[in-house]
Amino acid sequence: MKQAILKLVFLFLLAAAGCSAPPPDEAPAAAPASPTEGEVAVLAERLAGARMALLGEASHGTREFYEWRKAVSRRLIEEHGFDFIVVEGDWPAHHRLNLFVKGKETPAGMEELFSVFDRWPPWMWRNDVTVTLVRWLEEFNRQQGRTVGFYGMDVYGIPRSYEEVIEAVRELEPGPAARLMELLGPLEPYVSDMHSYARMLASGRPGFAGALSEAGELIRENVLESLRPEKALALERNMAVLVRGEKHYRAMVDPRMDSWNERVEYMRETVEELLRYYGPGSRGILWAHNTHVGDARATTMARQGRVNIGQILRESLGPEQVAILGFGTGTGTVKAGREWGAPGEVMEIPFPVEGSYERLFMGEGEERLIFIFDDVDRRDGPLMEVRGHRAIGVVYNPEREHLGNFVPTVLPLRYDAFVFFRTTTALKEKEFGVKP
């Protein structure tokens, strides 16, 4: 089996690098953070024919994953006409970046623009890679006359979404505004700490699901049509954050629901709304963790009744309209917290566990490996067996990694392409005003 893997890896390394093979006795060089032009071209070519290109990551704190996603995204936008990027981040915070890249927001500077990312973990979007991507996208739109957007698709920005909805409601006629305030007002004491809302539900109180659903209907039926399309989209998505966010936290105490799936539903709705907003033939790029983009049916998530955005989009758009790129790491460092809300630390990534894909790929001795999967690989390829696949979250304890950070996976079924790095480096939170 090792010879088959080596052959597959060797072919794609040559194609990606766009160069001749090194002498057999030459040791591989350390992998740079950024990909070569040849590597970007190979990956972009695999993704370019899809309506949605999904770009994953094995952690939320690895610089290489961000750098490669940025490079591939630029190629897809510049050369293949993709219309937007949507990421695993809060809708309201990223919508401010969206307005900036379209020339509709003029901040005092990058520090002021990125001040919206005040929710933990700050390094996930307050970092050099995101700043340079946003600057490039603003310049690209301005020079090309494009409206390529930058959006978030997560439910955790409830406090800011609540403020945005209330601000919009206050601009309405007294009658509709009064009814909406009556429906939305009771949620206000909980928006800054939705876990307290979950505790309230656990005590037996009914909560506000019905009121929020009614408010959403009233806004859709009586408000959105009077707004400009961009403003209507923002208000609709902010209201949906409240509706889906309430369900997400309700599911934490209701055994009949699944909080993960409620969160995924908001992601699905957001992607669908963006494709609708940009119109027929529009195409998007999606950034999220491998656990969100890699088809859940190729993992044990399916046994738990859980879905993810990769599976849902393959099912709704068709597998030929969705291309999924995953990333993995063997060793190195990563930025994460020991618990939710804890200070971010640069942690050492342990050598991968026996039987995992990462352990298998470490044995190849290459600094990075690029796989492009096709139907042949999925019938009888050397990787078509269930193996653990590393997944590092924003909360991470390396010493306990072997107990739950390797998701049983069939790699060629989970992704359409995959990049493995032997060693990766921790993402750094952006320190504005400090020279690099």
C-alpha cells in the first residue's frame, strides 16, 4: 500500500510544484507558509468548476491553512469569477468587512475596522492573513468594478445581531415597531450570555422561540421589500441569527434537538441566501473547519445523526457543484485555548496517533503532500479505509488529544482534494500599531 500512496503523492507533488523531481538523495526543504504558484493552480483547477468551493482547516489556529486558503481564494476570484467568500464567523462582524471591501464603509484604519472582532477567540479573524485578504479584496473590487463580498455564517454574534435588528425596528412606523419590540424585548437580558438563557429553559420556563419566529415573519413580510437589497439581506440574516441562535442554545437542554445541527442550519440558510442574492450562476467560496466542510457521511458524525455544510451542499446542489478541499497537519505549533474563553496559547502538536491518516502521511517523509481524489481513488484507492483524522478546535489540550481529536474518516469520500503539512506554525493574533 505504501508504494501506491507514494506514487499518488509523487505525481501530484510534481504537478503542483511545476518542476522536476529532486535527486533521490536530496533532503526535502522546509515548507514555506505560502504555496507556490503551481500548487495554487492545481488546487484552484480542481475547485473552479463548482458552484461552491469549500476550503477547510484542521484547526482554527494554523497559519498555513489561512495562507493557502487566501491564495486559492484569490485565484478563484481573479481567474474564475467567484462572487463571494463566506466564513465560519459571525454574520454582523463580517458584514462590516463586507461593506468595507465594497467601498461602502470607510474606517479610520484597519485597527478600527477589525475592532468588531471582540468575541473569543480573537486570533481567528484578527490576524495578518485576514487583514491582507480584506485589503486585497477592497482594492480588487475598486479596480475591477466588482462586488465580491466577505460574509460570516455563524450564530454566535447574537448581541450585535440583536442591536442591528433593534436599530432597524426603531426606524419603522410606530405600529409595526411597537409589535416587534414587544416580541423582541424579552430576549434582551439574555443576549450577552445565551448560556443563561439555556439555564432558564432548563428550569422549565418556555423561552421565546415563538416570539422570535413571529418577529422574523413580520420582518420578512412587512420590512424587507422596502429596503435596498444589501440592507435587506443584512437585516434578514441578523434576524435569522436570533431565531437559529435561540434554537442552538435551546438544543443544549432539549434532548430532542441537536445544537450542532441547528448551527449548521444557519450556515446552510446563509449560503442559500448569498447564492440567491448574487443571482443565477453565482459562485461562492466557503472557509470553515474540516469538521464542517468535509462530508459528514464519510465520518462517524453520521452515526450520531449529525450533518454538516459539506454534506448538505453536496445533497442540495449536487456533488458535481460542490468541491471540498481539506487540510491536515502532522506536527508543529497551533494557537488555541485550554478552555473556552481562556487566553490563547502557542501549543506543541503531538506526533499523530497510530493508525491515523496523519501518522501514515508522516511516514512518507515529504514536507507536504497534495492529493486530488477521483472516482478511481474512491473505488479501490489506497486510502479507502477508515482512519483517524486530526481535528483541533479553538479549545485544545494536546496531552489529551488521543482521547478525541481524531475523527474516524474515509478521506477520499470526505474531500475532493487534500493537502497535508508535515509541520505547521501557529497563527498569530494581529497586533495593530506594532511593526512585524
